[in-house]
Amino acid sequence: MKYVVSRISKNSLSPEDPPCENAQFDNNNKLWIKEFMDLKDLMRFFSKYGDLVIKENEKTQMAEIVIYDDWQDIMTKLKR
């Protein structure tokens, strides 16, 4: 199962800055892809990152997992 993965507090367009472990940068679409072996692997990922949202990525027509970091951290970064 392949998913697009993005992270709110990171610039997910940078090949040097993956949004999570073992994500692969797709140079064609300029986004990150993570492959999960099975449903258990996906559930482990969900238990590691607390605040996740799944939406459709219109560009790729794939499911996209959006990782939300700590809201306090996000608000601090937005105020800079």
C-alpha cells in the first residue's frame, strides 16, 4: 500500500527533509511516498504519530497521510 505523506510543519517538497522515516521522494510529482507492507504496518505508523488526517491527493489520485505536529509548535512557527 503506497500513500503520499506530508507533514504540516515541514517543507515536504525538499528531497533532503522527509516528513517521516522511510519515505521516498518522488521526483516526478515532487512529493513524498511511503509504502506500508500491510495493515499492521499502517496501524503502527498511526500509533507513532498521534494526529493524522487521511485525504485524497488530487495530483496523484492517491490517499495522502497528513502528519500534524504538536499544535503549539506549529503556532510558534507561524508567528515567526
